[in-house]
Amino acid sequence: MYSPATKTMNIHYQTHPVIHPEPSIMPGSLPSDIQDKDKSPIYSASVKDAITLIRSIAPETLVETRFIDDADGYTLAAPVICREDMPGYDRSWKDGFAVNSRDVKGAKPENPAILTYTGEIRSGYSEKKQIKNGECAAIITGGPLPEGADAVVMHEYAILKGHSVEITCPVILGENVIRKDEDAKAGEVIYQEGWVLRPQDIGVLAGFGICTVQVRAMPVIGILSTGPELVPADGRPARGEIRETNSYLISALCRKLGAIPKRYGIAWEGSADLSHLLKTAVKECDAVIISGGSAHDERDRTAEVISGQGKLLLSGLSISPRKKMVIGEIGGKPIIGLPGHPASVYLLLLLVVTNLIQAMKGADAHGLLKEQVIAGVDIKSHPDREYHIPIRISGDRAYPLGRKAGMVSILSQCDGIIHIPQGSTGIKKGDVVEIMDLTCIRSPVSFPGIQ
Amino acid sequence: MYSPATKTMNIHYQTHPVIHPEPSIMPGSLPSDIQDKDKSPIYSASVKDAITLIRSIAPETLVETRFIDDADGYTLAAPVICREDMPGYDRSWKDGFAVNSRDVKGAKPENPAILTYTGEIRSGYSEKKQIKNGECAAIITGGPLPEGADAVVMHEYAILKGHSVEITCPVILGENVIRKDEDAKAGEVIYQEGWVLRPQDIGVLAGFGICTVQVRAMPVIGILSTGPELVPADGRPARGEIRETNSYLISALCRKLGAIPKRYGIAWEGSADLSHLLKTAVKECDAVIISGGSAHDERDRTAEVISGQGKLLLSGLSISPRKKMVIGEIGGKPIIGLPGHPASVYLLLLLVVTNLIQAMKGADAHGLLKEQVIAGVDIKSHPDREYHIPIRISGDRAYPLGRKAGMVSILSQCDGIIHIPQGSTGIKKGDVVEIMDLTCIRSPVSFPGIQ
């Protein structure tokens, strides 16, 4: 039986976040009362640090029992154990004749073994058939092997002539037979805890007679937006204002990742409104995401508000193009502050928030689907920095997205992300590069006129 | 504005299926009354033929209006039109100073342009600011450009000294500015009909103030299983019996593809029971899938029952490893008969049934996500035939699945499908091959001990 691996992603959960000696991105001066004596916030974290931190503070959701027909995409909260030998009886996996292998030893076309034909065996009939020495029985794929038989001769090597069968090829013991416990043995672990169920796994569980599974419940993710320039999506922005976009983006991605989004609307300028909304969200949700809340602007009070209600753990991410991010904790619930620009939000959702949701469901990092594409242009990078560059794909070519971050439409072109590690000077046009597409949401069609 | 392409998959919808001259796979003799005078069933079809046929008979589902927050994954039933110029006003996309480009012509560090500082402009404030010749205003990313300004100097090239600003670098007209209609113009098509919405598109729609969309409803897919050897998944199979697996597999995949599965259970041997269940399913669903119903066994009455109630259009697929399949139509609703073995069912679901569901939702073929992997072993093929080989992935290597089709557990190892076209003699170990992973359901972890 195929047995899914034990955990292979070596993400080490830390109880204390790494403290970086050089705070290269300082989010203004932080009030001294938020500086916990035991834990200082990280001021310049790599994406890996942020993932490690978010996984270390992610509370696992409750265990629930689900009928397998409604369990696709859920993460197992307990191993699944095989209850009985599978398939439970020796079966043929070819159409042909069930024989005793000793009876057909040395058979060849010019000197066939002649066996007595005793009738046929089908799947779906539980009659217990038996063959004796020198006998055989017709059998179809899936048919139960009769007693006395130990192999199946494919019908290509057998000719039925009245009451006897000419076998023109020998078989060895067990040939073309699935043993009674070859699929799985009673007591064997079929799926490990932490396995994310796929449609084919649902089929396997049904086949094994396991109709309910213990899984982790979907986490409820609260979503808030902050920013004085925001108007609701169905509003009409005046000069200087823009529509609130991020809560829709975050909500749709949460659903896709198997979480339940809960939107709390827009917190206006000032910390009182944000503080009130955050309190409600923390009470009602398992984790909260605040967009436009990554301390880019001194009017952004996210870090301050988190510190007021709980603890700030990380403020600032050392990646290029620069993205700001806040991670905190209130009453044991993770709070993530993301930037305001949708394209940056999307990147950090894919890189970091996916890990939060997976960890809350007890799953390892996964789904980081890689695809290979050809760089359509040179992409330069500075060896001192780590880059995560959103790209669009046209044909098999990848092109970095335009840098006009303020444009809403850029978001719809984001097909994947190229990671350039520290130490690299970039990618040359024509290089084969690996891109990350986490959610299978690549544009289904190619774009005209860009090739 | 980025505009999703017009249809690029050149699938030509045929009203009459292709008739193949040589019926190489004959499903026994068909009763003469099912032979339509105008249309004969196809007896040996390529996968492409089957897809063309299934798309030609797929009835589109009804149009419904959905709030964008609940529209991810749905297919647009009408183009989405931009209602107003976006962003609606000239905006800065850099932090810096809004200037008139003529005022900073020729500016350089040793000879800076000196401008009068008039204060700052933020996003989120609709006050209408104006600058005159020789003036500038501080502006942040997203801020509305003041009247009189036509470009933005990045703060790296400007020094604020009391009431004046030294500019050390020239800018051209429009530099670092997003024009009022650069995202999209009023009346422009933002998304074409047939576009499948992704989370990033939901964000874009919100940003454009479009909160409801016209989409195709999810199709309801009836699921039946046939076979005298089948017992329900929660039953205990006797010798010669197996549990019914396929309806769970089909159901989970339907949900993943955005369809509503409706299971009708197991039809026992004989055509009366199947005929009755099929009648009910056709009445209640938009399409019906019958597994264990691809005329492999002469006891399989699927083709006969379809002909009795409607029309048989295709019976037999010319691919290797051989898979049998039936396509028919009853009262304008497509009926698909699939084999009994779960691994074969899964392959045909991915290759053909996905196309049915996409077409019913008005979407082009898409989501055929390709990944490149290295062949872990030689895979031989006969140049006369087309192959679709299920594989598992270990590391970056692809290995064909074991051929013991009767084993239920094999299904959980199916990570992708390799297509070997006619004319090829196969794949060598070490070759880079393209695999299809339609549903992002690749095993999240690698398998130990197989490397």
C-alpha cells in the first residue's frame, strides 16, 4: 500500500521569533509600552522568518468528523487506519484463465498445456469455486481466484476448445493476481495525520469502506481594511479616494484555501475605529488580516493598535520589491497587517497567509505548485537582497508585472511569482525559471499582442 | 487595461460527430433501432474526437447574477464593461514632489532646480490643490496630482529645505504618474464573456466598482454506478464483491470543477434498474455520468439503456492503455458512460468530463495545468497509438503507475498524466516531459524510498 510520507518540509517551529541585530526597516518609533521584556518585535525579517513565525503562532482549529463525500480539501486530524485486508480475497487483474502454475510449466505454442475447462468466474458472484489439478476456469478482471488456482493466464495465451483449454505460455505463482492484502493490510496506516485530501483520496477511502474522517475545521479569518482614502467597492470615489479592493481579494483567496472569510469593512483614520473593529474581529474569528495596515504611512495605526491589545511580533519584511508587513498576536490569535496596494497584498497572501491557513488546519507547507517558464526579458537583481517578483505568463514566457503598483488592473495579470534568492544577480532572457502558482489561478487563456 | 483574450482554443463545435470509417472497437452488436438514420455512433474515437463531441452536445447552464464576493471560480456569462475612467484622476505612483516638468528641465546635483514648497498632498483627501510655475508639493504614492503639475520627482532626487525644494534630476511629462484613464477607460471591456473568475479578478472588479456579475450557474451532474459486484462504500464486500468507489471520486472532482454532484447509488445487474435510475437522473440533472458503464462486459447494459431512452453517439475510445467510454444524449442532456476501474475513471474524468463541465459553464478548455518533470524510467509506446499514462511524481521524476488496475490504492498515487501522441516510440528515462495536472491535486509531499 502506498503510504503518504511523514512530514518532509523541515519547518522548525520556534517559540521565540528570531531577533535580527540590525533593524534595517524601522516603522517609525514604537511606543515603549509595546516592547515586551521577553520578546522584542522583529524589525527586518526574511520571508522565511515570517513564515516560521506565523506557523509558530498559528492555533490549530478544532477537530470535526466529516462524511468523505464532503471532505475533499480538508486536512486529516488523525491517521486513517485500514480496518481489514484489502481486497480481502485473491483477485485476477487480467481477463483469462485461473490455473495452477504447476500445470502450465513449460507450455509453449508448439507444445501447449491442455487443461480441463470448468466454467467461468465473474466478479460480483460470491459462489466459492474450486479447481483441481489439471483444471482451469475462465476469469475476468476483478474476479475472485478459485481455490486451487494460484495464477491467471491471459486470454491471449489460451484457446478454449470445447471442454478443454490450450495454454501456450507458462505463468509463475501469483502472476496476474492481486493478493488478498496487496492493496493494504488490516491495521496499516493508509493516510497520515496532516494529509490534505484530494478527490482521488476520497475514492480510495470509499474503496476501503472508510466513510467518515476526522479533519480540522476551516479557520474563520476576519478581514479589515484601513485607510482614509478608501470608499466601499460599490461607492463612488471622489478625487484622491479609491475603492476598497483588498477585502474582496483576501476573501476570495481564503475561500480557495479552505478558510471562511468574515469581512468587517473599512476602519477610518485614527486608531479608535480600528481598535474597536479589531476587538470585535478577534472575538469572532480565529485570525485577523488587516490590509492597508503595514505601517507604511505614519497615519497607519495598525502596529500601535495591535500592541495596545496584544503583542507586536514582527514589523518589516526585508524583501524586494519592498513590502511592509506586521505580525502580532492578540489573545492567542494571529493578526497580520498587510500593505495597501493590491498587488503587494496578493504577493504576501500567497507567500505568508497561505502558511497561516495551512498551519491552522494542521497541514505542512504544500501546494507550492511550481511551473517552469522561460524568462521573456532580463530580470536584474541585487545580490544582497531576496526578490519575489510577480509575473504574468504569455505563452511559455514570464514577464515581470509593471511596477505601477497603484493600478488596480495589474492584479488581474498576476499569474505567478519568481523567487530570486540572495546572492543572485538576476535572470537572463531565455533562462528557464521556476515560478510559484499556489492556487491554480493562472490565467486560462494567453494574452494577445504581448508575445 | 489588460484585456483577456478572445477564445484562443480552436475547438470547432460540430453539430454532427465525426464518423470513423473503421470501427476498430465494436461493442458487441448494437440493436438496429438505436442506429439513427442521420447519425451513426462513433465506434473508435480519439480523445480529441470525444472532447469535440462532448463540447458540441453540452447544454449551457442558466445565467445568474452573483455578488462578486461569491463569484470566484464562476464563468462570466456576459462581458464586464468599465463604467468610468479609472482611476478617475491623475495619481502619483511614487513618493516625492509633484512638479511641472518644464520647471525641472536640466536639473542636476551640481545645478539643482529650486522650487517653492507649497505643502503636501495625500491620498484620501479630496481638497483640490493647485501649483503655479516654480512651485511644487509633496505627494505620496496614490496621491492626486495637483492642478498645474504634470510629473512627480521621486524623493531620492529632492531635498526639502525650509520653504523650498532642491530638485537634482529632471522628469519628463507624465513621469511617475498614472493617468486618469490608464487603468481603464469608460466603456472598455474589462473581462470577456467566458472568462473564469480568479481571486485577483474579484479584487479588480471591486476596484472598478463592479459588485455583481452575470455568470453561468453550476451544472448539476447526476452520478450512477453499475455492476453486480458493487456494494455500498459502507458495506462489507463478500468474496467477489468490491465497494463502490467511483461515485465518490466523481462527486469530489465535480465539486472541485464547480459542478453540483447528485448521487443516485448503484444500479444492479440488468437493464431495468439502470433504466429506471437513469430516467430519474436525466429528469433532475443537467448531465449524467454512469461508471462501470462503458460496455466492457456484455452484462453492461449502459449503451443499450442510453439508446432506449435517447441516442448513442460514441462507443469506444482508441487510446492506450485501452479505456472504454460511451457518450450519448437523452432529451438534450449528455450522458457519459465510464469504465469501472477507478484509475481509468479518473483519467477519463480529467480528459473528457472536465470539458463537459467547462462547456456547460460556457468556458473554453482551460486549467490544463502543465508541469515539466523528468521521466524516471523508459516509457515505451507504439507509434500507431495515442497514449495517456497516469503517473506519480517523486521529487522531480515521473513514474507510470503500476498496471494493477484493480487495486484501489493506486488511485491515491495519481499525480498527473503524460500524453504520448501518435507517431512517437516513447519516452526515455531522463527526458523532460510535460505532465497534465488539471486540478492542482498533486500529492503535497514526496514519497519516501522511491527516489
